[in-house]
Amino acid sequence: MHYTAGVGRTAAALVMAVAVTTLMAGCTPAGGDGAIATPTTPTKPTTPAGSESAKPKPTPPAGSSSAGGATGGGTKACVIDQIKASDAHQADVRPPGTGTGAVIVSVTNTSKQPCTLSGFPTVAGAGNGSPDKNVPLAITHSGSASTVSLAPGARAWTKLTFVNVQGEADGYCVSGATPASFPTLVLGVPGAGSHQIAMDDGVFAECDNKATVTAFSPTKPS
């Protein structure tokens, strides 16, 4: 009986030791107040209100270069309804001969709005004075073109120099071609249409259906 009771006490002590060990193994470190410490996840710092990075980026105004649109306005190019061509006047400086030689022509901005003009004219002889039955002249450009700003009432000038007719009466062409004469010419103004012009003293007489032209300029040529 004594052996049996000792075994019972030993078994009871063993059960208690196991229970204490299990309880200690399941414990986690606690804070000063006995609460279990729980690890926290760090949060990203917030940007203080009013700092540069917190300010919204400005939106580029519509039409600005940064928005990809066109900038500025500017004066528009002259159109046919704004332009009137003058009759041609024989130039002071012209090639020798008895034909027309060279003429000066001006175009005027007849509108109430400014406009711009740039480039060289085209020239055609109006057959029997009819613009729709014209003979285009082969054109050679003299000098370079630049944009001319025309205020209302302002003029731009061009000079047309022809292969001149030689001799008397009907004359002759140095090339052997037959001289041509036109009562009017058709002057093409870049962007501003075609304009029929006459000579202020006679008809246009030229050879080889060629002309050398200057670009439109605010300065009157001689």
C-alpha cells in the first residue's frame, strides 16, 4: 500500500510539472502593465500640407506651346477680294529695243484690314484681251522674296522685264521668233488670285514669251 501511494503522489507531481512547463512555453513577453506587446507596421510619412510636392501641378493654358497647340495669331495673307492691281507703266530701266521692255505694276490693299503678301507674280498674255484665253509666259525670278505687310491702302510693287522686240514697224526677235503683242496681261498674285492689267500707254510687245519678275516689295523699282 505504501508503494502504491508513493506512485500516486509521483504521478500527480509529474502532471503538475508538465502543466507548468506548458503554461510557461505559451507565454509571450508582456509590457509593464501585463498586456501582450503587439508589433506594429510602420506607416509611410505624409507630406505636410502646403509643401511643393503636395501642390497640384498647373494645367497649361489651351493653345500654349506646352499644351501642343499653335501660338500667336498674326496678320492673315491677302486674298483676292482685298487686292487691286494697277495698270502697268513702262519702267525707266529696261532692255534696249522698240518693244515694251519692262513695266512696273503695283497691287493695293483695298480692304479695311491689314494683310500680308509674299512671293513672285505669274504672267500670262491675255489672248485678244480675254483672260481665259491666255498664253502663260515662262518666268525667271530675280532676287529673293520676303513678306510684305500691307496696311489698308498700302501698295506693293513688282517689275516685269521682257525679251524686247527689236527694229521698226512689226519688229523682230533676236531669237528668230515672231514678236507677240497683247492688249492685256493676266497677273497672278500669290494667294490673291489673277488680275487683268493693261498698259497705260499702248500694248505689251515682247519676244519668246518670257519674262523676268521681281518679288513683291514695298519699295517701287525703277
